[in-house]
Amino acid sequence: MVVRCGGATLTIRHIVRNFTLLILASGLGGCGFLPVSGPSAAAIRSQAATTMPYALVRLTPEAVQILDRYAPHDLAGKFVSHEPPPFIRFGVGDVVAVTIFEAAAGGLFIPAEAGVRPGNFVTLPDQTVDNDGNISVPYAGLIKAAGRTNVQIQREIVAKIRNRAIDPQVIVSLSSQRTSLISVMGEVNTPVRYAAAAAGARDRITDALTRAGGIKGQGYETWVILERNGKRATIPFENLIMDEKNNIFVQPGDRIYVYREQQQFIAFGASGQQGEFPFNAWRINLAEAVAKAGGLVDGQANPGSVFLYRREPKAVAARLGVDVSRFPGDLVPIIFSTSFRDPSGYFLATKVQMRNQDIIFVANAEAVEVTKFLVFMNAVVGTAANTETAITGAYAVKASANLH
């Protein structure tokens, strides 16, 4: 069949074939033309055409040691005080008891005709630290109490009445503690707010959780937030148990919040399954995570291109050899690469601990992309041939009808 176009004579076969070549050229010229499950290994390594910068780090024994040494979730590093609680300091609203002793009767507080007494002392009525932070002591006036220890208050009272009382001594104590409290709330059996112990007591975080009846859920899905003096840190409950240095002493005013969140990782690409997968354990390593996601798909995966996506603090990234000056903020997006084609790669994978919301991506083998294109090309060529046959047949039927 012949078609005239602008003085040129074209056959239906030429038109269909030219259109087919145009489609094939589009398929070869753009990687977005064929369906894929993610970026190619070459695209990841070249770091080309990305919307945000990232660092690419190969997992080596040295890199694995750095990741283990500087793992996050470290309360001991966030709160540097590892000492027992300090002396309790009084606050507004605390109820204070004051007892004053004199060496003999006939002084300021103990009259000479006191008669039979259990001792030469007087106990003042309990009083609340007022909004200005003061208490009142006869003959001593207003005494600053808020933010001070009982010893400091005792010394000031003695100093103010020394010239009028007979060798005075003073004992100041908390009758009712309403500040310097420790709060434990959230996923615990008995939320509690209790008074911080005096100096020398050694309550740690796990002791505070025990006062609250213990945690409700499984340890591996439980997280603990400690808030102190405007600073906050979060740690898996496991890290309190497994690493003693994280189980620090609680301090007056601490707030402890417990919540449950199953740790999960995400798998994409040529793994056996894609999606979110719970740890269901204290911790899992990279090899276990790949196994949870169904391993690598035989005939599709490139075992030499297994990637782990996560963000690391700048200090850790710098130790891994990353040029951190390219990245704003405190965290650096890093893609760690490892090879399961290398037999030793599995040993390395068992040393890399997974973190919550890590992403594993397994790239396709290059042969898979070639196969996809060949299947696509075969479909296009077959469709073109069918189109040519249909058009030729239609013209033949029309010509036959015109003859009749």
C-alpha cells in the first residue's frame, strides 16, 4: 500500500517501522520509560540527578567498628552527671519545720521558769515557703529558703539569733516535700510522682520505673524519655538494661516518660518482600534484616549492591571519611553499600546493628534491565507487525469493495 506525503511516496510498512523506531529510541534514551523498583546501583554510586545530597560509604571492618563505637541512644553522653542526687534544695510550696535549741534556760526562746521540759528547744509551727521563696523565723525575720539546702538555712538562722539566744543550734527539715519531685508516666503500670530522696540515696532510672510498677509492654518495644533542666533524650529500654552507664541516677525535677513503639525497618528493591518489618527483638543486625525481608531474589537481585539508608550525626560521618561541609544541619544522610557477592560480606552484615526506620534497598542485576528492554522491544515490534497487517488488510478490503 502506498501513501503520498509532501511529494514523497511512503508505504504503510515504512510508516509503521519509522513509528516503531521512534518508540524504541524513546525507550533507549530515557531510563524512566521502563518500569523499575528503584534506582540502579550505578545511579546510586554516581550520585547523579538527586534532589538532595548524600554520602556513599562502603561497609568495611573499620566503618563497622566506628558505627558500633558511636551508636546513638546514649543517656550517659546526653546527661554528663553520673553522681548520686545532690542535697535537696527547698522550693516554693514546700512545707518546712524549724526547731531551735538553746544551751540553757533563760535565753531567747526558753524562759528561766520553764519548769519540767523534755529539753531546751522550741519547735516552730510548720510553714510553707511563700511565693517569694521565704519563711519567717521569730527574731530572725524573713529567711530565704527557695533554692537553698537545709544546712544553708540553718546557718543563716543561727547567725541572726546568735547575739540574743544562748549558744543556739537550729534544725531545719522538710515536713512536706512538694517540689524536687520525680515524675514517671506513660506506659507504666502505676504512674507516680514521688519525692526525690535526700543526698546519699541512689535511685537510678530503673529504680524509678520500679516505683511506677514497671513497664507495661515488652522491653524490646519500649522507649524511655528523660527530661531534665530543659534537655531531653530518648533511649530504648534495652539500652538501660544492657549498658549500665546509661542507667544514670535520677535527679530532683526529672520527668520520665515511657512509651511503646515497635522498632521497624523498611525493605525495597529485589528483596523477597517489600514493606515494613518489625524487629520483634531487642536488636537485629543487617544480615537478619535482609533475611526477614525474604533474602535476595534469585534471578533479579544484584548481590554486590545491597544498600543501607540512614542518617548519622556529623561527628560520626566525619569519622567515616565523609566531607560533612557539604551537608547542612546536624545529621548527614548516608547510603552504606555492601556486597553479598563477597563471602566475607555476610560476616560484616552480622556486625551492623539495625536502627529504627532504617531502609534496605537491593538493586536489580544489570541483566534484569536488559531483559526488561528486550521484552519491551519484542512487544513493540510485535505490535507494529500486527498494526501493519491490520492496516494493509483494511486497505485491501476497501479496494475490493471499490472494484465491486
